[in-house]
Amino acid sequence: MIREIVLRILLFAIPFALYAIYLYLRHWRVSATVPETPWLWLIVSGLLLVIASFVYVGLTEGETTQGVYVPPNVVNGKIVPGHVDVGKPQGSPQ
């Protein structure tokens, strides 16, 4: 879980890092004053990267919905979480 949070923070920070690199490279070429930082565009682009990562994960990961859903139950005193049994086609008798 911490890996997922760190990944989202890094994705959000990418536009800021690119802008910092741009300012660093610009400093060596032009000895002008530092332009006003485009905070709104940096935040919006960072949020778009994070949202895109959520969409990607939502579309590519997770269990299949094909099969029969088995609800959570108790077996030998232990709770077995609910899951989709992919061995049986949906709608077939058990």
C-alpha cells in the first residue's frame, strides 16, 4: 500500500521536477530573472497524471467478473473472503 502511495506522489511531482530542470537549464543560457511559476498548470498536470494512473490500474488489474460469485463464509472457524469462481460459467447450477 505504501508503494502505491509513493508512486502517486512521484507521479504528482513529475511536472514540478521537469519545471525545476527547465529553470536550471534556462539559468545557464539566459541570466534573466526567474519567471513567475505556473502553479496552476503544474498542479493540474500532476493531478491528471495521478488520475490517469488510477484509470490505468482500474482497467488492467482486478479479478475477472466471468464466473460465479462465492460470498464470504466460515470454514473450520476461519473466514474465507468472497471471490469469483472462474471454473463455473455464470448462470450454471452448482
